[in-house]
Amino acid sequence: MIKRFSVSIEDDILKLVDDEVRQGFYPNRSDAFRAMIRAQAVHREVKGHRKVIGILGVVYDHHKRNLVNQLLHAQHDTRAEILGSQHQHLDHRHCLEAILVRGEAKDLEKFQKSIQSIRGIKYASLQVISPATNLT
């Protein structure tokens, strides 16, 4: 169910929202505000150490000795729940692993740090997507 309500907002802030709409990031102001409110809710969930869903993007040099083994061990050893992963060959030497994870935000952050610390990992970035509950 959609509810209508009025909001008072400064001109310069509304201009920021309108710029986002004009650039095609959102189809209209309502969708822009909804997305911003949802993003803030996810941010609060992360800070509250609640269950969240995220994607860990990892770029690594697969020629580094024992790296793939260490990457697999880190996935098996984490408290975060691994929901799935996608492997992509970027070039002759480098791979991208996108790992879908669910769990407490602090456990996902700890998992990201454990992956980042493996020798040969070029980049490991965690993007929290949504709270794991109340996905409506």
C-alpha cells in the first residue's frame, strides 16, 4: 500500500534529488526518496550488527601459490553464511569472485578482512545490500 504525505525540504536538497532524477538514476522523486530511505535503513542495520545480506567482490592473482586454497578455506571457516558465488576470468592472470553472503554485519566485515589479508588478493570489497529480514 502506498501512502501520500507532505515533506518540507530545503531548495538545495531538493535540487540534489532532482539532479539524480534528471540524470536517470531514478524515474521520479518518489522513487528517489524511497531508495534513500531504504539505504539509510540498511546502514542502520549494519551499524546495529543485525543480520544482513551482502556481496563480497574479490579480485586476485590466481597464479599466487596456494591462494585459491586459502580463499576456499576462508569461506568454509567464516561464521557468515555463503549463499553462492560466481567466478569470472578477467585476464590470463586475474580472476573476480563475487560471493553472496548472509549473516551478522560484524561477521561479514570480519570475513571481508580475512579475505583481504590473503597474500595475492588485489581487492576485496563488501557491499551490504539489504537487511536479511523485512525485505519488503
